[in-house]
Amino acid sequence: MFSKIFPKIHSEGYKFLAVAGIVTMVFYTFSDFLGLIGLVLTIWVYYFFRDPERIIIEDDNYLVSPADGEVVNVGEVDGPKELSLENKKFKKISIFMNAFDCHVNRIPCSGKIEEILYKPGKFLNASLDKSSEENERNYFKIKDNQNNDVIVVQIAGLIARRIVCETNKDQELNQGDRLGMIRFGSRVDVYYENYEPLVKVGQKAISGETLLAKK
């Protein structure tokens, strides 16, 4: 019960939490009101960097959500040109993470990380479709256990300024394992083949638990 109310936080969060705590103490020396603002900010920093445990289905017939947030796009598109997949058709699901969602990202299926590609770019509102092609982003090309290509793209948002990658090329991962995180409001796209979508636009997704698609 305690871990549900006060989940552990991602390692990226400790320095921000420390800074917020110091700022809060300084604010309190000026006024209680400023101190209260600092306290609210500190609580938000803790909440933003939370890294709760999730219950993973561990079933190769499903893709699980790589992110917490709102499903903002479900459709069929060309593959990412950055990975030389523009001549191949994929289904695509996009999930927008606001500043209050958990920002730790997870792998949607068990498999091998065949390629990781970082692409610098802009910081447009991540809820916009064009952010998939113009914003700073990080691509993971995954080969699942049934030899399908699954692409996960971390996309920085309007106030996000750092994509954190915690995996390596050629690494074997299990469904629901952590890939990394994006700081302060962002988006994750999933490109996949040979699965059928199970979600719709406007639906809330939970990283590692929501079933995005099924074979």
C-alpha cells in the first residue's frame, strides 16, 4: 500500500527534487506563501518523476502501451524514413503525455533492440502530429519474438528538453521493461505490423499495462 501512495522515483528525478527542496526552504525564509508555492512545486517534481511498478501481461500476442497518457492518433502510415522504412506500411499509435503523467517509457513487446537512433529537432507541442517528424526524438527499432518490426519513438514536447535512453543496441528486453523517460511533457509513437489495434483516440493508456494491439 505504501509503495502505491509513495512510489519510487526515477534516478533522473533526485537532482530536481533536491533543487526543489532547497528552493522551498529559501522561499520559506521570505514568506509562508512563497514557501507553500515551493512545497507544491516539490510535490509536483516528486510526482512527475514517479516510477511505479506495473503488472505486465507477458504475452507475445499483444503490444502493451509504452507510455502513460492519452491516445491521440490511431492509423496507418509509412514507416519512419530515418530508419529507411518509408516504403513499408505500418500501423501507428501515438500517446501524448502531459506534465502530470508518469514519464517512464516501457517496451511494448519482448524482443531485441536492433537499432537506436537519436534525431535532434524542434520542441513543438507534442500533441500535434507534425511533432513526430519535426521534434527532437529517439527511435528504437525492435524485432519481436515472431520476427515483426516494432518501432518506438520517444518525442520531446513543448517544455521537454531531454530524452533519456536507458537501453543499448542488441539488448534483449522483455515486454514491459523500461526503455527510458522524457522530461516534462512529451509523446511516444508506436509503429507496428501484423497486429490489430485495440485502442481508440481519446482513450487513456497506462504504460506496461494497457493493451494497444493484438495479433
